[in-house]
Amino acid sequence: MELSNENQSYRPGDVVYVFYRNPHTQDVANVQSAAVVNNPEKPDELALLMYETYYPLSDETAVYASAEEAEQAYNYYFGNVSEGTLE
């Protein structure tokens, strides 16, 4: 299974980077690494695995191939990334 997202193809086992909002404090966002995996509920689809939770991987998800690329986008949308933002 492979999903293309903005000229990028993802396969199970890939590590990608996304913006993750703290569910307890919605005004806090971080760059977070995530694993691309087969969706356990829909085996023909891919999902992102973060913090032991599966999230849909779709064209609506902003996914970055590298931490540097994600941090540049984070700076553009949210302002400067402070040290230690990537978890």
C-alpha cells in the first residue's frame, strides 16, 4: 500500500513529521515524528502512529519527510521554533 501526498509517496515503516496539537492545551503545537503504518481498522489504508494512537493519513494531513522541512513550515505558520520542539 502506498499513498501519495503532495508529490511524496508513503509506505508502512516510513517516519514522517507532522504538527501535533496538545489535546489538553489546544494553543500548543509541536513538530512530532510519526510512523506510517497500515491502519488496523481499515487494512487497505495507511495511518500515522503517534503516542500509541492511530490517525488517518490523507491528503488533508500536512506531512513532512524531514524534521527540517516540518520546522520550516512550523516557523512559517506559528512563528519561530524553540529548541527542543521536536519530540
